[in-house]
Amino acid sequence: MAATRSRQLLLDVYSTFLQADKSASLNTSTALPALASQIAEATGKAKELFGPDDSSKKDVESWLSKIDAGQEGDVQLPPPPRPRLPALYQSLEKQLESKTYLAGTTPTAADIALLGALYPTVSAAGPSEQYAHPSVSRYISHLSHLYSTSEVKPWEPAYEGMPALQRKDPAQEKKEKSKAKADAANGASKEAKKAGKPEVSAVAGAAAAAGATNNKGEQQQQKKEKKEKKEKAAAAEGQEGKKKEKPAKGGGGGGAAAEPSVPSPAMIDLRVGKIVDIQKHPDADSLYLEKVDFGEADGPRTVLSGLVNFVPIEQMKDRWVVGICNLKPQAMRGIKSHAMLLCATAKEGKDGGVEPVYPPEGSAVGDRIEVEGYEGQEPLEQLNPKKKIFEAIQPNYTTTDAKEAAWVGPLVGATGEGADQSKPRLLRTAKGVCYAANFAGATLS
């Protein structure tokens, strides 16, 4: 039975921490929550088994009770060997879509018990069933590498034959837009003819539409270049101490306020992503080569991260992350990285550890992450490396005592409470606050 396998796996995992007399005193026929409590008392590892607080303990005990009853919620766990996962697994699939573990950010007794219950069924499922339940497959695979025993072997899902991502070809998308504009112009020509207005040929209409688009693009580009020149001139004047004030118009009122050129955290494009593929860089021992899904139409981005010496590859697979998505692409050992993972470094420095920041649970790929007080402001399309905007903002990223990700500083141009230099402004989505699993007072970069 599934619950029997769960009990045995719990005992196998913690057997090395049990003295012979204490191991003999365990009642292996008792309910799973009670057995986990006995193991926690005998090993002194209550936090590992039940999580760091009462809330996580309650969640773990609830899961253990469900597993003990042969159920996951309303889902009846199948007896092995059964190669096909039942349709009702969709309930567990949904719960695991945005989670690495059942209760909290580290594995608990609930995860070990569920691994014991499901491993024979999931590992025997065919590729089509695995593709239909990718989160369940990913979850069991990840745990099988963490808790391998004589009965649970490290298991990898089937990758060969996995359905390919449907990506739009940017060139094809551009052609489709041009065709749509031409069709619209053609339609307008026909409508004008019906209404007795001078007829405009479809070709002329399309050309006019294309010309208007081009003119608009040119105007935007000119405006952008003009703005950059102004900002450079203002920066140069500030360095030389020669900042000038515009004379007031009409003698009494002040002139229009100049557009602020002070770097703002709202300029940084932070988004929720999910690692869908990872391997080591072929020419750099310290780099991971990742494919990260940020919910974009043209598919996952290639991202390079120097995390090999800090986070095992098993813990990076299918991980939810926070990406900095408007940095200029940077080549690293011959491969371009098109984003950067936001990572927390322990306050003691890298010797204390480095880990990617997690988005809030329930997040979806592509969700925008905003700094409190800067909501609704659009980030720059791409940061100009010469302006050092990210370099100015990054030193103020940190984690609070509660391990929540934040940016410390005032609101640009604010007075009163908004000008507080020491206020932590949390990084959040509509689902909640981003966080580091292990580091308080960390630096983020």
C-alpha cells in the first residue's frame, strides 16, 4: 500500500540519525503524522520534518493525514504497478505548478511520504502521461534525486519526443502585420467608394499606412535620441557644477519641470520566470546554461548564471525565478545571455551562499514585479549600459529580516514620508512578495 511505502521511506531517510534503541521503539504501524512526530523526537530534527513554524507543521500534518488515508485531497492514490496516471491527478498537478515542495520552501516529511506513495506509479508512467502531468513528473524526479534508497532510484522523466514549444517567427509575425495593414487600407478604400468619396487605391492606402507607421517610428527614435542628448548634457553640467535654471515664463510662474534623470527602480524590468531546461555551460565550469520561460511569444530566453558552485543542478530544474529582463544581452564564453536571474548573496558574502530569489507562490510566467511606491510605471525597454542605471539601483536591493526581497530608498522626487532614505520597499506581484529561502539581510544582484 502507498501509506506503507511512505512509512518505510521516512524510516529509510532518517535511519542514519536514529540510534538502535530508539529505532526499535518506533511504532511503524501508527498513523503517518504520529510516526513523523516520533522520528522528529528521536532525531531532534523537527524543523526538517515539519518546517520552521506552527503554520508549516499544520500543513505537513494535513498532507500526512491525506497520504495515510490513501488520498491527495479528493484524489485516490492508485495502487502500483499502474503505468497510467489517472485524470484526477490534475488536482495535484495544479497544486505543484507553482511549488517546489508541498509546505514551504524546503522538503518536509510530507514530501518524503508523497514520494514513497507515488514513485512506483509516476516512474512507470509512459511519456504521454508524463507530458500530461509535467509538474507531478518534475516533482517526483527532483525528490528521487534527493532521497534515493534501495527502493527509490534517481529517476529522470522522458525528454525525447517531448512536444516542441510553438514559437512565432518574428519575421513571419511582421509579414502578418503588414498584410493586416494592407487589408485594412483596402477595406477603407472600398468603404470610401461606397460612400461616394474619392477612391484611394489599396496600394496607396497601404503605402500611406506604412508611411505613417514609419514616420511615427522615426519621430519616436528622434525623440528618444533628443532625450538622451539632453540627459547627457544635464549630467555633464552637473559634474562640472554649471547647472543652469530656465527663466520663468510670464515673469511670475515657474517653467515646466524637467523630466527627472535620476535612476529609479521602476526602470528595471523584473519578471517572473520558470527554468524549463538547464545544463552546464560547455566552456565554463561555474556557469549554468538555462532556458527560462518569461511568458513571451517567441519562447524561452537563454540565460547564463554563475551558480554551479552554489546551487545543485537538481534544485535548479523547473525552478521559479525572478529575471532582470531589460539588460543588454551579454556574451559569456561564446554564448549570449538575454536576461539575468535576481539572486541573494548572504550578508557574509559568497562564502555564506548564493541562491536565486523566488517569486510569490501562485505567480505565472511573465508576471511583472514592481517596487512598492512605484506601481504602474513602465520599465525601460532596454537599459543603456553607458548610463549605469542598474549599477545605481542594484546596491539598494536587499532582503529584510523576514527574508522578503526589497529595495531600500526614497521615492524619486518625493517629500515627507516618501523621501525616507531607509524605507524597505518590497518587491511584489499581485500574488505577494518575492523572497529568498535562506538569507536575511542579503544583497540582491
